Amino acid sequence: MVDAARQSINHSIGSIGKHQANEERYLAPAFCSELKENLVLTDLFNRTPVMRVAEALMGSDNVMPCSGAQIALRFPSQPGSEATKPGGHLDGLGNGSNSMAKGVYRRGFTIFAVVYLSDVPDENFGNFTVWPKSHSFFEDYFKKEGHQMLANGMPRLDLPCEAVQVTGEAGDLIVAHHQSVHCGGPNISPDVRYAAIARLQHIECAQNGYEAYTDIWREFPAVRQAIA
């Protein structure tokens, strides 16, 4: 499945590419958009142990099937350049250029499910990068300040832990909480980093809405039981 997904992505880049795409829309989140809902991508999540992992966290029959996945490519930086320091963000914050108006924010999913489609053996290979404990940090922050602060954009605060660039092999899965600060890390390797990202939803995700900002385990019954 990993090879088939990577082959489809490479075919799209080579045969469709910018010359057939709307260049104003041909940004990193939109690479190979015609493949987003293709089985070659959704099967990575729906027909593999990924769904079992998600159900272990959210409960049996509580996870909505993956209907589309982001193709996340991290291209190498210019030869000879040094790695830049990663800068993280929370998903769902509108900035006027990401299909959401500036000042708009929403919580649209429960967990990230990231499947590497190429080996990421070391730091600065375009790694999926997370800030540990940032989900609980922002839970406390939103309880004090209100999640409405997100209308002003990403809060720039001192987080409790340094960024971790996740290494792995093609086919490996990374799962992260929706409120984890994250980014795609710098890539000073000679190769493109390939990944597919699904934002999986608990069946009550839309119903819970903003309340999960200040109740981060609401959609994770197994975690609630473990920490009780």
C-alpha cells in the first residue's frame, strides 16, 4: 500500500504538476489534490491496523472512516543550507490563505494519523514534528484565557517541552492529539519526505465542538479510564 500511494503521488507530480493546476491553489497542502479521496490513500487508514489503533483510543465503533487524506510532502531545502528551527502551530486557525478567513477557527478532528510513505531516519529529514505536552498545556491555557484567543491566531507562548522530530520508516504510523502543537520539520536531506495525514474524527466530534479544547480527553474513553 505504501509503494502504491507513493507511486500515485509521483505520477501526479510528474503528469499533472503545476502546468495543469491552478497555480494560485497549488500550495503544499494541495499537492495531488485529485488523489485526496482515492482508495490508494484512504485504504492506508481504513484497511490497515490504523483504525484499530484509533478505536483503542476512542472506543469501538466510535471512529468515523477516513474519507480523505492530506498528501504531505517536504521538499529538500537549497543545497548547502542549514536546518531552520521548527515553528509549530495548531490546526484549524484561519489566516486568509488556507481556505479559512482570518479570525475564524474550528476544531474539526480528534487525532492526527500520520503514515510515513518514505524513510525518515534522522532529524531534519522533513520529520513530522511535535511539542510534547502541548495539548495539556493549551487545555490549561484555554481554561484560563478562553479558546476565543485563537481568533487572534496562534498564541506564541513558551511551551513546556522542546520540539521532537519523529523518525521512522516507510509504513510507520504516528498518532497525535488534535491539540498538539506540530509542524513539518526542515528537510536538508537530498530526498523528498512523503507522508499521508488523516485527521480522524470521533463520531461526536462535531457535537462536542469547541468544548474539547478544555476537555481534551472527552473523545478518548480509554485514556480517561487509564488516568482515572
